[in-house]
Amino acid sequence: MAINVTVTDAQALDANTPNTFFDITFTNTNEFDYAENSNIYFYALLTDSTSATTTVTFTLPKTTAGTIAANTSTSFTFENTANLVPTVTASQGRILYVA
């Protein structure tokens, strides 16, 4: 499922080390049902202001079956281990799940 993805600077733990963490938000455009005892995977390609790229994947475990409503936003914070330089943009956002 193609989705909207946005990346923003997260609050730094230390003022001397900015851009250490980023927040990323995935917003699905369609409702979808997922199976019990499965994972929902959120994937995106990130590109920074120097054209450096990296991919990120986040896992959201689910123990019971359910439905994610359309236009639901799911956010994660991640460490900038790829040394991305703001502004960081996301593309190729995907949600993968077992129906």
C-alpha cells in the first residue's frame, strides 16, 4: 500500500549533537485489516540535503486481528546512524502487513 510519509527533526538529547534523532510519520490513505499474531511493517527511503540516502523499516507487532482506519498516522523516532543532513525527505513509503 502506498502511503504518505513525513520526516521532521526530533528533539536533541544534547544541544551539541543536533540531528541525532528524527521523527517519521506514516499516514495510510486506505483502511486495512491485519491478521492476529502478525507484524505491520512501515518502510521508507530517506534522502537528505546532500542526496545521501538510506532506508528505514519499523515493525509494529500485533497479537490480535484488527483494522487500521484510513488516514491514521503512526509515528516513530529513530537514531540518525546514517548521518543524514537536514532537510530529510521520505519517498517510496509502504506499509506491509498480513491480511
